[in-house]
Amino acid sequence: MRSLLIPLVIVGMLGSSPRTQTPSQTLDAYVIDVEGGEATLFVSPSGESMLVDTGWPGFDGRDADRIAVVAREAGIKQIDYLVVTHFHADHMGGAAQLAARLPLRRFIDHGTTVDRGDAAQAAFQAYAEVRRQGVHVEAQPGDKIPIAGLSVRVIAAGGSVLRSPLEGAGMSNALCGPFTFQGPEITSRAADAEDSRSVSLSVAYGAFRTVIMGDLTWNKEHDLMCPNNNVGTVDVYLVSHHGSETSGSEALVHALGPRVAIMNNGPRKGGAIQTFQILRASPGLEDLWQNHYSVPGGEQHNRPEAFIANLEDSRPAAPATQPPPVHMGAANWIKLSAQADGSFTVTNSRTAYTKRYAAQRR
Ligand SMILES: [Zn+2]
Ligand SMILES: [Zn+2]
């Protein structure tokens, strides 16, 4: 009953947005450097914006500043939809500082934190306070986020996953048989409960498809992708969980079959060797782009510099007795720009190097 009602509610409550810029012919997504957190800004051809996650709190508003810089670059003056994938500080933490820089109109998340403890509760309350200033919708799998010209669907939220296939999807997934679950040493970690509840989205523009999944966990990927792949294939995979080894299974990544992957890792956050290996083995993958050089990845796994937005922390780790620097570099971003025919470009803002990917028959 709930799954039938909520899509109507979400569309009705969220309404449609005023157009905030001249319509373009592309869906643009900016993968913003928030030093191992996540923040990805989508700008639709209609000029509506959807920010998925807000980076970290603190640091004098460092991450909110970086998002505001990209918003200005993208020509948007407000965030029409803020999707907070889950209530970890590296995803929701920048919301209050961002609200002081840009109006945040609508908030979509999985409801309430499941993390206990004073620090987690205080961080959640700070976000909930900001959320009260706009329209709040608790996402359910299958919901549509009504951005004109796009098809944005919730594929996971609050620990539940999509139960019926998206258009063109639903094929059986041969990678479910060999799937190896991660054991209790991982799933009993405190972080796992929130990560597994991440709001995850499929975003389509014409023939172009991508997914963004917050920190959705390896084992939850099995729920989503097995026995049938209800998500279908994508052109671009925005790599889950910063490229950590607790997400990004073959059953997800190889079944999505992306041509390009873009990883929002930090120098020492995510960017795991296992993630590089699974991506490299993914059928049809042409390129991996990285937000940062990955220290664990080393020379063997990191892509050539042209595909890495931020190189500054490629030096060996500082002694553990020293705190990490607050500002760690130029905060370059990776821009994805997709056409309705399924062709797209990816640009490294550090060098302005752009690679074009021609439309391909799915
Ligand atoms: Zn997390
Ligand atoms: Zn995270």
C-alpha cells in the first residue's frame, strides 16, 4: 500500500521548480572534492538542480564553500532538491553551512538516523534543524523525484530496495550465484547500519543512464541486484562509498556494465585496491576517473594523471602525530555532461582535459 501511495505523495509534495537558468541541452553532474566525503551536483536541462550529499561539517565551511563555487560555475542560485543519502557526517555534515550560502528547497532522505551515541545524535539534530526550513520527504524505493526532463527514481532507501524493474531492466543477474557476502566482522561495524540505509538513485536523461548510491553496502547490493537486475545497465557508474571495499561488488558493478566510472575518493578514504580491481575487470568499462589520487592504490592502480582531479596528496603519509591539513589543495572537480542521445563528456577541472564518449546502442 505504502509503495503505491508514496510516489504520488512525493510528486505532489515536491511540485515543480521555477526555472533558474536558461535551459541547456545537457544533464550535467559535478563530482565535487570534499576530501573523502561526498557531494555531487546534478543540473538538469531544465535548469533544476539536485545536490546529492553535502560533504563534511566544520573547517570554516570548507565543503559548503566548494559546493557554492561549483553551483556558481553551473549557473544555479538554489538547490531545488537536496538528497542526503544517509546520516554520516561526510554526507550530511555540510548542510547547515550550505544553507547559509544557497537556499535549500526540498530535502529527501531516509528519515531518521539509526546511529546511537551523543555525537551521532547531535550531528543528526543539526541536519534536522536545517531540514525543517524546507519541504521534507522520506524516500521509498520506486519513488520519482519530479525533475523536468529527467527520470530520477529511488532504487534503495532506509534498507529497502526496488522490488519491480525500472523500464528495460529486470534481466536475471548471473553474478548472483558466485556472490560472496561480507561477514559479521564488517556488517557488525557501527557504520554499516547507516550505510546500508543509503538513499540510492537511478538518473536518466533520454538514452543516458547513471546511478548514485551513497555508501550502500556490498551485502545490500545483493538485495538490490539479485536474483534479477532491476536497475538495468548504465553509461556511468558514480562509484559507491568513495570506492571502499565494503561496497562495489561484481554483482552490482559488472551487471550495471558502465562505460565510465567516476570515484569520489579521498587520498586515504576509499580508493581501495579491490575496487580498482573489480572496476578494471568490469566488461565494457572504458575509463575510471578519480577525484583524488589514491594512496592505497599506489602507482599500480591509480589512473594516469589526466583522469585524476586532485594530485596534491600523492606524497607519502605524514607522521600520524600530525593532524591532517584543513585545506588540502585546489579542490578540483570532475564534470560529467550528458546528451539525450546517450553520448557524454567527462572533464577534469584541474586541466580542462575533456574526453568524449560517443552514443552507443545499449
Ligand atoms: Zn557512510
Ligand atoms: Zn561516506
